Amino acid sequence: MLGAGSGTVEPVIPFRAALGSIVSGARRKARKRAIDVLYEADIRGIDAVTLLADRVGAPDLPPVNDYTVTLVEGVVANRARIDELLAEHAEGWSLQRMPPVDLAVLRMGLYELLWAQDVPDPVVIDEAVELAKELSTDDSPRFVNGVLGRIAGIADQIRAIL
């Protein structure tokens, strides 16, 4: 776009690209918050949806994004199948042996991979790996990538029987 009467070119960020980065940033924060809730509920031995409900509208806490609610409710509703798939595809690792943060990241990632139809599989894996880098051990990103990658390879067959 030419600057007004200057003859110079000013960079223009297309609206769609700018909106996409805002939305993805909001989704990333929603995912992180969902991991926090899933992790805390698991450590405390309480229901994640109940914990989340206590947080929604709490005046001393930031507002809860709708996508956080979707993720937590989705993981809880499908947890038996999610855990079954994780146990089957986490080669050499039982769920009890996994670090709790990794387990929360994997549960959320697997929910998005199989049930969230608006998120492409590579994005789901990338987001889960980034959260593992940020929140867990040095070995966690590779582990999360491996487990979700194995399941992504057969995701269409799994989705067909859900």
C-alpha cells in the first residue's frame, strides 16, 4: 500500500492473518489453562469439570475461555477411551509411570486429535509439543510428539469407530 502522497510502500498485514494470530494465541492460552486444570484435578484426585466450574466466574481469577471449557469437558467425557489409546500407544510407558504434566498434555492433545474437527492434526501435535516444552521435562516434547504422532497415523481409522 502506498503511503499518502509519499510514494513509499508501507507493509500491510492482511486482516485474516492478523485475526488468525489473535485466534491462535487465544487458543494457545486456552490449551495451557486446560492443561493446568487437568493437571491440578489429577493431582488432587478431583473431577476436572467440577474444578473448572469453581473457576468460571470467580472474581479473583481471570475469565475462563470457552475453548478451555470445551477441552476440559471433552477430555473428561472421553477419558476412558483416551486413556485406553494412550496406554496402547505409549510404548514402554504405563499411565501411572508418566509424569502428570505429560499425561495432561497427552490427554488434551488426543482429545483435540480425535474429537476436535476444526483443528488440523499437525497443529494439534505442534501445540501439544510446545506445551510440553514449556511445562515439562526436556524429554517430554519428544515423548509427546512420538505418542501423538503414532496415533495421528491411524486417527482416521479410530475416528471411524468413535
